[in-house]
Amino acid sequence: MSETRVGFIGLGNMGGRMTRCLVTAGVDVLGFDARPESITASGARAAASTGALVDDVDVVLLSLPDSRVVEAVIDGEDGVLRHVRPGQVVVDLSTAAPASTRRINADLAERGVAYLDAGISGGAAAAERGALTLMVGGEEEALDRVRPVLDHLAQQIHHVGPSGAGHTTKLLNNFLNAIALSATAEVMVAAKKADLDLQTVLDVLNASSGVNFATLNRFPRIIHGDYLEGGLTNTLMLKDVTLYLDLLGSLGVVSLNAPGPVASFGLARALGYADAISNTVVDAIGDVSGGVRLHDDVVAAGGTA
């Protein structure tokens, strides 16, 4: 599939990084984003419009904020749906509502186009080096066709089921991520106020039953003032938790653990960290706990001081 023509719509924090991985690997990528500077930064060739991009490629990759934006890009006047042709594959790398995903899949299938919902995990750092994990829903045959392209983005690619299964799995994973991040933020603020050495606390947690992704990968840098900029914002984290709750409602599953991350990332938004990386939730919790910072800098990375 070396001659496959690839288009990428949505070249923000994650999409831009993924596009750079493709370009670095020698893939000629046609890109479109509402911000032209994002196309330039990604290394992609610029498409004049969404429709023009779809007309000129075999595989369309999407990385967009939510289902509302995905639907606008798919269904809009110059959208994907109006320009696709049989045999193309559309891969949605966004975090989106599974019900919306299944509806889009049905619409594209009527036009002979495969739609894969490919949830991603690993954050900005993994996107930068092409080391993401993909959880893919949709036709396995279509996944096999685009796997050579996705291999430039991911170290692991899992086919998790039919249409919607990828985005469902992504929401389940993101909820656990939200729990780990918000709970660890609270614990680390408490550790700081208790005058404990934070590196020692992390060493203990990472050798004990409290270990999680945040203790292993986030807080060893946050305690030194490095918030790992470029990842999911507090607004998007809260959006993902809300989508998780909608999913559980549709499944008839009770959520007893959602109030914690809803309150934590809601607090971060209310205190001015809405568009800052979600790791700054620790500063929001610190703000209402006496102005605590885990590191020596007085001003947080984003949000209020």
C-alpha cells in the first residue's frame, strides 16, 4: 500500500503529531485544518477544502474534538459524505459517541466506503514518536487495507469489534485515565501539604498497589514543573467523561465513580484551566487547598497563578 494517497483532516495537538509521523516516514499527506498554520507545522500539503482533500486521496484520517465536529465534517455542504467514492476508507481517530459513529458508518457504507472508528491512547508523547495504541472498530478487511498507514502511527493496533466498538473501548479507557489522573492529583497535593518528599512518595506508589499511568508517566515530571504540554485539555477530559456517562446510560450500567473526575475537571475549567493540559487539574485542586504547587515555580503552566 506504499502508493496509497493519504489525507488528514484535523491537524491539532494530536492530528498534527500523527501527520508529522506519516510525513517523516515518507508518506505524502494532504492535510486540511481550519487553521492553515497547523497544516504548515504538520508538514502536510494543504488541501483547499475538505471536499478537495477527499477527492484526491484513498484513505481519509480524521482527528477532531468531538462528535459534533465529526458530524459537521462528514455531513457538511462540502463534507466527506458528498465527495467519497467506493473503495475509500475513512479512519476516525477522534474520541466520539459510539451511536454517532454507527450512524456515520451506515451512511458511508451505502456509498461503498468503509468507516473505521480508531480510538487512540498514549497521549502527545506517543503520538510524537508513532507509538500510539489503536483500538479499532469496523470491518477487519478495511483495517487490513489501511494497516500499513496506521503502522506509522501506532505500536499496537487492536481490532476490537464492529462499528462503534473502537470508540466504546476508547471511552472506557479514557474514564480510567481520568480516574487515575484526578485521584493521583489529589493524593499528590495531600502529600505536599503533609511535607512528604514527592519523589519518594512516587517511588513508593510505583512499587505498591497504588501504581497507575499517572504515577508512572505524568507526576514524575509534573513535580518538577513539566506539565507535558500538548495533550488532552481539561475541557476535553470532561467531555470524554460525559460521553462515558452517556454510554453507560445507554447500556443500563450504573456509574458510582464518575463524580470524582467530573468534579475535578469541572473545577479545573471553572478556575481558568479549561484549555490547559489536563495535568493542570493538580493545580486546580492545589488552588482550593491553600495555593499548593507540587514544584517550586509560583505560576502554574496555564490557568491562574
